Amino acid sequence: MTTGVLVMAYGTPAGPDDVEAYYTHIRRGRPPTPEQLADLVRRYDALGGTSPMAERTRAQVRAIDEALQRIPDGGFVTELGQKHAAPFVEDGVAALAGAGVERIVGLVLAPHFSAGSVAQYHERAAATAAERGLPFIGIDSWHLLPELIDFQAAAVRESLATFPERTKVVFTAHSLPERVLEGDPYPDQLRRSAEATARAAGLATWAGWGLGWQSAGRTPEPWRGPDVLEIVRDLAGTGRADGLLVVPQGFTSDHLEVLYDLDVEAAAVAAEVGLAFGRTPVVNDDPAVMGALARTAADAAAGLRDRA
Ligand code: FEC
């Protein structure tokens, strides 16, 4: 009895020559304008040409697979499937089908559920699994996984030790258009994981921490805010804080949205307005969190087996 675990991630261009095709895929087949493309290439250039995300994602998949292989009589096969770069979600399902699995569990490397994010991975995986006659179950969210909260709380405590006393902690996630967030669980899940982390880190009150958004798309419609850049400026304007620590809780690996949008862009605005600025490390392939994700996938597989 074998179970396929499809670990899904956003994907990143393999190299500078792939940025246009990647951006076109994100825009659902509409190529970016030359200005939009140049702006994205400029941001990758600031990271040395490419994002470390591909390597980080592979390490995450490896760590989850190793933990799954340690489960006695588990019978797990693990494959990667990405949203916007090869191997795509559909390639991952095909590889699992080729390996002869009898069912597939989908696990997205993003902790919070939204119709505009995690649901899209699951829809594509479920459709491809159905074409092959394979039962599929997707894990919707894992934002309150104790190992994730512990990881983030420890990171907050360690980082704050190096910050001025009057430092505000802001938990960020990728913004989404307001249209998508109507009736969507994403904002509430973000609030809950931030609350759990703040409590575990011993942050006293709401006044000491808050929620923010980042990396909004470059489209004309309204996106959820306040954006982190606005938060940096507003906080400096209050005169009530000397530092800002960002916890990018919506992201699990080192990539453009963290290494550029926070470490370069937000850090530059903070320097301009005179605030000490930093952000906590993301999970990457942390063994405790990856082990807990493997356990979550195994539990979901057991549920799917019982239903058969
Ligand atoms: O290469 C890298 O290191 C970057 C990877 C990357 C991650 C990521 C995560 C999320 N996104 C989400 C939603 C959207 C929506 C749009 C959108 C646009 C972009 C663009 C790039 C990009 N995203 Fe992304 N995102 C990453 C990269 N994202 C590049 C192009 C715009 C730009 O220049 O920044 C708007 C699409 C449209 O135009 O219609 C919506 C969400 C996440 C977090 C969850 C997840 O990981 O799936 C949500 C990593």
C-alpha cells in the first residue's frame, strides 16, 4: 500500500533566462511589459541573479521525505510539484502515479489557507489525480502546528535580544486582493498564528505587536494593507518605537519576498526614517517543523485510507 505525498511550493526561475517565462506563468499567460520584466530582473539581480528558493525547496522536500521514510510500514513516496516553475504540480502528480501510488496527499509549503493561494495548488493537484483515478486529499493549513509556533517564538525571542527596548514586532504575510479576501479564512488564520507566537514568545500586549502585509502584486485593484513599508514610516512617525522586527509568518523559505522585499526594500526605508530593523529567520528545512509536516501528511493519509 503506497501513498504519494505531493509537496507543493511556489517555484522560482531556474536562472536569469527563465524570468520572463516564469513571470508570464504567474500572470496566467499574459507576458509582462518590458518595464515590469526589467523591474523583476533588477530585484533578482540584487540577490545575485537568482533566488535561493529552488535549493531551499529541495532541502525541504528531502527533509519531509526522510521523516516519512522513518515511519514504520509507512510506504510513502514523495515528489515536488510547483505552482509556477518545473516540476509543476501536474508533473509531481504524474511522477507519483508513475511510481504506482494508490492515493495522494497534498501538502503546500505555505501555512495559511486562502482561496487565492493554497486552494489553487490543491485544485490543480486534485484535477490531475482525478484524471488518473487516484484519491486525493489536500492539507488546507498548518498555521498552528506547535513546532511552527515554537520555531517562530524562539526566533522572536532571540532576535529581540539584540534590538532596542522599544521595538514593535509585526507579523507579515503576502498580501492578496481585497476581492479574494471577502469571506476568506486567510486574515483570521494569520491573526491566530501571530497571537499564538506572540503568547509563546512572551510579548506582553497587542500594543507590542501587530499584523502587516507585504509584496502586494503590481495590479491596479486594491490589495489588503497596511503594507510593511507604510508600517515602517508610520511607526517612525509616532516616535513611540526605536525598532521594528518583522516576522514573515506567511513564508517558509528564503526567497525574493523575504530577501528583497524585507531585507533590501523595507530595511532601506527603516534606515531612512531612523528605525532599527530586522526580520526573524524563516523555517527553511528546520528538522522539527519538517518532521511535524511529515506526521501531518501521514495522518491525512490514514484518514484517506480509512475512507476507502
Ligand atoms: O523567486 C522567488 O524567490 C520568489 C518567489 C515568490 C513567492 C511568492 C509567494 C506568494 N505569492 C502569492 C501571491 C501572488 C499574487 C501575485 C503574485 C505575483 C508574484 C510575482 C513574483 C512572485 N509573485 Fe507571488 N511569490 C513569489 C514571486 N504573487 C515574482 C510577480 C509580481 C512581482 O513583480 O512581484 C499577482 C499575480 C498577478 O499578477 O495576477 C496574487 C502568495 C504567496 C505566498 C503563498 C505561496 O507561497 O504560495 C499568496 C515565494
